[in-house]
Amino acid sequence: MGIFGDMIQYIIDMGASVMLPIVIAILSILVGVKIGKAIRSGLMIGVGFVGLSLIVDMMNAQLGPAAKAMSENFGLTLSVVDIGWPGASPMTWASNIATVAIPIAIGVNLVMLFLKLTKTVNIDIWNIWHMTFTGAIAYTVTGSFAIGILGVVVHAAISYKFGDLWAPLMEDYFELEGITVPHGTAAYLAPVACVFEFFLDKIPGINKIDISADTLQEKVGVLGEPIVIGGLLGAVVGFLAGYSPQQALPLGIKMSAVMVLMPKVVKCIMDGLLPLSERAKQLLSEKFGDSDFYIGLDPAILLGDAQVVTTGLIFIPLTILIAVIVSGNNVLPFGDLATIGFFIAIACAVHKGNIFRTLISGSAIMYMTIWIANQTIPWVTKLAQTTNMTNGVSRLAALDQGGCPITYIFTQIFERSNLTGMAVIAVIYLACMVFAVRLSKQRAKALETE
């Protein structure tokens, strides 16, 4: 692996809450941010990710057992448990591809920037694990290291183009000017929402329905506030799980805490990223003139939105229901349930915060994700076996990345166990991309007009 590879792995093993502050502080100093300010920025990001980790861990600890109890309460027999991103990312970083994936992904970004193929400057090194997962799965399945590296390159290139694609939505809906989210489940699943946005606009009556946390608050007063919505949804999940009031009501209070604390935690991350973001944009403008550039960040910055968190909570029981109706499915959603907000975050922006539309497109998103994750069970299991991370379980699945259409299509091209399935997903996904490009151009044009 070498000394450099060992150093990278050492930093990776400390997790995002340590890795990202180190990377951000070093990058900030390199681009000319004062050392004291750079260190403070790094620490602020670390604080934000520690807070985010505490909230996510609490959600996993509380909602995970509730989801399992819910499935048992309704007599579901889904035998392969979703390990989620907390299980998929460690095995990805432990793969043979991991140590070369980071410099490769950064290299792809630099080449695309100089060739003017992207305007996205990705500074979120931790989430290179999404690109690495594609390479690790492809290498594990085919046995070809070259194909694995190609998988990293392909996923990285697509991710940076996603950064360009979603930048107008980041500014239009999330009010994040010059910021984008080029990777993760939010980025690659949002094209599905673009198709529904187009057709829902054409249906009389349906196109007039607009439900958001704000409109709910206007109509029902305090009952529409995020803190109340979180409490109600948490309690409902508890009661669906068969909990007594003594168990369900505390779950509701904890979900109220999520609705209040998540935006505050995300603000810490944004405050920490601001100095680097501003300095990077200044340097890029000096180098490339008046060209616009977007700083690529973690999808976590989108979880501060009330619509994203509210819809994510609704999707906890809804995703389990969808898993039941997916034909031939064996995957029990579990590890990713607490972070479904990542899956539908950009979809919320596509629908301008309309929870009604996000529930419709999000259901299609989760259906496709679960279907793909079911197909990739042998691949994820084999990766876990090669990295000694099966934890004694014979079959494993992962919604996050294991249900990624990019990974599935790329690996199927070489593995060819289900060419029909690959063709169907490829056609659907390419069609979704056409609608995504169309919507992105419309939002960009609207911003210019404003």
C-alpha cells in the first residue's frame, strides 16, 4: 500500500468528523485563508459533523428498532437486512481500490475543470466513498482492478456533472449561492423527481396541490410547526411499531428534537465552509475570468430544510410499505431508514418544497432503489466477505450505493447476470436525465431573469 496509502487510510479511519476538518483546514491555508481562521473553520465543521453524527446515531438507535418492530408487527418476511451507509462506507474504505480512489477522483475533477467540462470544485473528500463503492463493487465482481478504477472515474465524472446540474436548484430553493451537492444518494436519485415534476404540472387539479411545512403552519397554526410535525410523526411510527404510549411518546419527543437541532447543526457546517468557499471562488474567478464555479459539499447541508426532514420522517414507514410491494424483493430497509432525507433532499428542491409531490416522486425513487439493492445483494455480500466485514451474516444489502443506478448499470455491463434489468434501468435513468437537464436549464434561466 505504501506510506502515502497508509497515511490516507489512517485519516479515513478517523471518520468524517476528523477527516473533513483536517482537509478543509489544509485546503483553506493552501488557498490563502489565514491560519487561525482556517483552523477555526475546520473545527467548526468538525463540531457540525459531530452534532450531525449524534443526531443520526440517535435516530438509528430509536428508529431502527421501531422499523424492525413495525415490519414484525405487520408480519413481513424480508430476510436480507439493509446495512445502510454506516455499514457500506467502512467496507468501501477497506477495499483495495480505496487508497487510490481519492487521488483519482480529485484528478478527474481537476482534468474536467481545466477542460471546462465542469464548474464544480469538489472539496468533500469523505464522500468520494460513493465513487469508490462503484469501483470496489466492479473490482470485486469482475476481478479486474482496471475495471474497478474505471468505475471510480465514471462515477466521479458523472458526479461532477451532477454538481453543475443541481447548482441552480441549490440557489433557487436552498438559497446556497455558489454551492452544490455533486454526490451521494441525493444527487443521483433526483433525476427521477424531474420526470414527475414535468408530468404533475400537466395534470389539472393535481398541479394546484401544494403542501409544505409553511403552508401547513398557515392552515393549522402551531400544529404545522416543524417541532410539532416531528413529534407527531415520531409518535405515529412508534404506534405503528406496536409500542405502548410509554414508548411511542418519547420517540415523538426525540423526533421533535431532530426537527429543531438538525438546522442548527447544519449551520455550523455552513459557517465552517464559508471562508474556504469564498476564497476558492475568488481564486477561480481570477484564474478563469468571470466564469461561475460551484463548491461541491456534503448532502448533509440540505438536511437543515424543514421539508426535507419532514418528508424523510414520513418515508420511514412508507419505505417499508414500498419494500413489501417491490416484486421479488428480499431487502428489509433498516440501516438507511433514519437518513432517508438524503435520498429525497434534492427531490424536495425539484418540487420547490412541495411535500405532496416529493412523496409521489420519492416513492418511485425508493421503489427503484430497493429493486436495484435487491439485485446487488450478491455483490455487496462479496465485498463484505473480501473486506472481512460480514459480521457473521450470510447475505447483505445496502440501499445507499447498493441501490445506485450508476453502480448497477456500470457493473452489469461487465458482469451480465441480468441484462434485461440493466437495459430497463438504463433506459429509465437516461430518460430521467433528459428531464433533469431540461429542468436545470429552466431554473437557471429563471434565476438570470430575477
